Amino acid sequence: MAQPGGTTPSPDGTVGDQGAMTPGVARRVLTTACRQVNLDPSDAELIRIGSNAVFRLRSPVIVRIAQGSDVAESASRQVEVARWLRAVDYPATRALEVEQPVYAEGRVVTFWESISDAEDYAPLPHVADLIRRLHELEAPPSLQLPDIAVFDRVIRRMHDVDAVLTEEECAFLEARISETQSRFASLEFTLSRGPIHGDANVGNVILDRSGNPVLIDLDNFCRGPREWDLVQTALYYERFGWHTREEYAEFCQVYGFDIMTWPGYKTLADIHELRMVAWLSRNAARNARSKQELKKRLVSLQSGTSRKNWSPL
């Protein structure tokens, strides 16, 4: 059956890839999608273009336009997860009460309640508290969360890396991926498995208009080891210096576990570094700053030197 907007996902849940997401393309898709749910896109503010193009409407409503050809199933799941979390009174981003996702001009569009007029990140103790509370929940069977796919994103983006790295650099990354896959397969996790955010870090917990922390960005929500939701905060402290020792200590105290005391920490941290390198590859071919950062990160991986000069793009 054709979806609203005239775009029909393929049997595997994909939609057509319509090329690069420029501001002009994003605004055109926004206009088409808003018409389908009776929202006014006039004077919409473009917040950013990354994995999603994100707009803020005057309503206030946040509109997310997904890039890629395999996002339809993920978008539907994000909406389902948000509605489940609302039902159990968990403080997460709220999906707007409209029929969604919407398909417009080959893109997948979702609509969310705007919780803040700015992106003020919550202090780390609040981040730890939300992660702990999330890990105490058990999702209903009807939600059908997928199991975590740790390496899918890295492997999928290797063809983007090919366009900006040398043959030797690509060979290094492929060997690194293979080696970390082997290590990951032999890990023995300490914490239980269950619903996880999948990309839990300080950038995905913001303060609402009343100053309360809210979990956002449900793109990677899945079932997996709870350690996965803790490793980024530890990595940001231990390798990048983006958190202080005191901040990290508070995080561990509130959550109740220090992942850096677990033998598998280094493996998960190494995997996240590979994911951070692969993420840059999407824009590196057409963005000089991203390419420079990609090369810098690769050099530190090859040499084993400090990551403290990695920029948080």
C-alpha cells in the first residue's frame, strides 16, 4: 500500500534514497510532510543536519527528517518506544499524537513535542539517573526490540571511508574491525541484558523548560548489555578528557557501577572509537573539516597515541 506522500517503502522497510540532504531539500520535505499532519511549517527553524535534518516549528514541534535508505523500520520503532516510555511515565522525548512516521519525497519524517527552546545538557548525575531508571524497565513483548548490532554501522559505512582514505588506511580499519569483533564475541558481561538506549551520553539528555532532564534521540533503542549504555561516559572521561574525574565519579555513584572496573571496558571503548571514526566518513568526502578530523583520529588509532585532541563534532 502506498504511504502518505506517495512514497512506498520496499518489502524490507526501506525507502528511496534521494541524494544528499541539503537545507533546501530538507525544507521542501518538511513542507510536504507537515501538510499531511496539518502542521504549519512557516518560519520553521533548521536546528541541524546530521543523521537527521531537525526543524523546530512555531507550534512548538520538533520535526526529524531521516537520511538513508533503511530508516523506515527504525522510525516506526522510535515512535513506539516513545509511546511506551510515556505510558510508564519515564522522562523521554514524546512523539506527537499524529499518525506517523510520514513518508515524503523518499524521506521518513517523524514529529515530536518540543521540550525546550535550547539544547541545555543535563549534569552527569542526571544522565546516570535516567540511564539507571531506564535499565530498571522491561519492555512489553509487543514492542519487539531488536538485539543490539554493535558493528553494523561501522561496516555499513566502510564504503564511505573508501572515498576519502588510502588503500592502506582502509586495510588498517578493516583489520581493526575484525580484531575488535573477535574480542567482543568473547566478552562476559556483568550487568543484565534488556532495553538500552544504545547511544547514551550527555548529548542525549537535555533539560526541559522546567529544568528537568529528558532522554532524547531514540534512534538506537534496542535490547542489549547494559554496559553499552555506560561506556561512552567512561570513554569521554578516560580517553578524551571531556568529563572531569569528579564528574565521572558522580556518574558512577548515581548509577551504581563503574564500567572501567570491568575487564571488557577496553573492548567496548575501542568499538565506540571505530564507530566515531565511521560516523565522520559520511561527510568527509564533501566537508574539509570532517575529513581533517577523520584523518587525525585515524592517525591516533594507528599510533596508539592520545585521543585528547579529538574534536567533539
